Amino acid sequence: MSRDITTYSDLPALVTHLRSLDKKYILLFAYNGTGKTRLSMDFRLAGKQFDEEGNVTARDTLYFNAFTEDLFYWDNDLRNDTQRVLKLNKESQFFNGLQELEMDNKIRPLLHQYADFNFKINYEEGLVVFERQEIIDGTAQIIDHIKVSRGEEKLFIWCFFLAVAQLAIDRQEAYNWVKYIYIDDPVSSLDDNNAIAIAHRLTSMLKKGDGEIRTIISTHHALFYNVLHNELGSAKKFLLQKKDNAYTLQDTTDSPFLYHISVIQELKKAIENDKLYTYHFSLLRNILEKAANFHGFKGFADCLIVNDDDEDKTLYNRMVSILNHGGYSFFEAKEMLEENKKYFKQIFDNFMNNYKFNQELFEETNITEIV
């Protein structure tokens, strides 16, 4: 189990190391405040070339981070409170030439996987009008210029970026300069269901590429990270931390048990709040598989603890296998049946009672601090 930790004096030194890695995927888990966004910007800067006058002559990184989200901003029509639009910063090269590429038709099918509203983009004026169908007096009507929620706004921006990234992965001529895709925390302000769905959609898209583009993904979201960790098995994986003014990378590529605490916390919270959904069986199986790997067992069934009753073990094994749905039933978040909740709690409680953890890790004050 790898515990290699390397210290870097500053972000440029860390960027140099990340760019030297010959890996298709690099995953970084880091707490908020570590410097993930600054790292993504320094990584982007390292890929730029400038002429003598300071103009950019070449670049190699397509990136998504908080600065990307800031390219979109609201005009809420404060005077009339009717013509609300999301504006695009037309000075950014991010939007150059997108109208000719029919981006609306590329964004819409992505967005409709997560949301029920629609949109129209006016590239000349640099604005987006959102609309939603509503039933008024028994008749379906389209209401436009609506103000979408913060989560819906972030979903739209993410789908906008994802459509652009797909062009780069497909080696569309306008994006043949892209050598790296750098994605930093695309799931902030989103619920767990959407976070998991986004991770699954992203990894599916990346794995269909030809391998010429390298991808770096950084996040503080444990659930999002765990899906990436499972889906991109060949990725190089690190825990990024900041100590004093330096940065450390802990190589966790061969550490299958490092992120188990966050998932256990998620499951414990779901049980306590009686908010158990079918996709939680996938997370439970993930924990059981990590435990089996860590303790040298052949499979997750060896970590199913029963009270000397082989029939219960067979039942538990079938429950976890079948309700896991082969990986991800996240797009339709269905609450478990009461009987399935009962079995889920039994499996989880038996596991926790048999494999002793430091209970302080699961106290409310520590839940956001432990990976």
C-alpha cells in the first residue's frame, strides 16, 4: 500500500511534476482552501506561449474551474423584473467560434439528463434565455426568461463546458490545440445524486477518447471522487495538501482503503436521516470490496457478517449484488423499500461492529474534516 509523500516548494514546482507524469488520468483529492483553483490556473499558464508583446501565441489546456463559471453572470432586469438573462463574457476566447459549431444542439441532450428546463443562446448579444414548460389553467405553456436555481445554473454551465470538451476529445479542428483537460470541482452546489451522475457521465466521455488528451481532475467532494476513483481505475491518484507555504502530494494509487471513511460517513448519515436510496447499495458494495481487498479476502461477500446463519449470508450477498445494479442507478434516485432498508442497515451495522473504527471520526464535528 503506497504512502509516498513528496513536498513541492510552490505551485509552479507542483505543476511541473504533474505535467511530467505520463498518465492519461490524474485524480487529486484536496480539502477546500488547499489551492486547487490556483493550481488549475498555474497549470493552464504553464501551457501558454507568448510573443515579445505579451500576446498569447499558443496554449494547450482546456480548463473548468471557478473562473470558467464567472464567464457567466446574471442580468436580473431589476427595473422590470421580467427579462432575466444569463450573460456570457464575450471578451473571453472560451466562446470564440461556438455559434458555428451549433453548440445549442450539443448542450441540450447533456442538460436534459439532469434538468427539465430549456434554453436559447443569442451569441451576437452574448446571453442565454432559460425557459420551462408549466401547466396554467390546464394548458401547457412555455414560460421564458425564468431565473433558474443556483444548482441548475451550475448544471447548465457544466454541460456547456462538457460539450466543448467533447469537441476537443473528438479532435474537432478548432480544438486540436488541446493537450490537457483540467477540471476543478464541477459539483459544488449540487446534490449527491447529480454529483454522482456527473462523475459517471464525465468518465464515460473521457474513456471514449483516443488517449491523446490527458485529463487532470481535482475535487474536495468525497462522493464525486469515489466514483472517479472507481471508474478510472488506471488513473494516478493523489491526496493534495498544503503545509505552511509548501504543497504535498501523497500517492494513493495503490491505497484502496484511503477514502473509505468519507463513504462510511455518507452511509451513516443516510441511515440516521432515513434517506436511503437504491444507489447507496453501490456505495456499500464499494466499502465491502475495499475491506475485502485490504484484509486479503477474495471478494466482498467475505466481509458480509452474519450471526452464524449461512442463509442470511447468501441473502445479503444477493441483496448487495442485485441492488447494486451493476454499478450506477443514480439517474433515477429511488428511495429503498422499507424491507430493503432493513437489510441494508443490518449489513452496514454488522460490518461496522465487526471492523472497529475510531468512532470519533463519525461525530458531527469531524464529518467534514476526514477523508
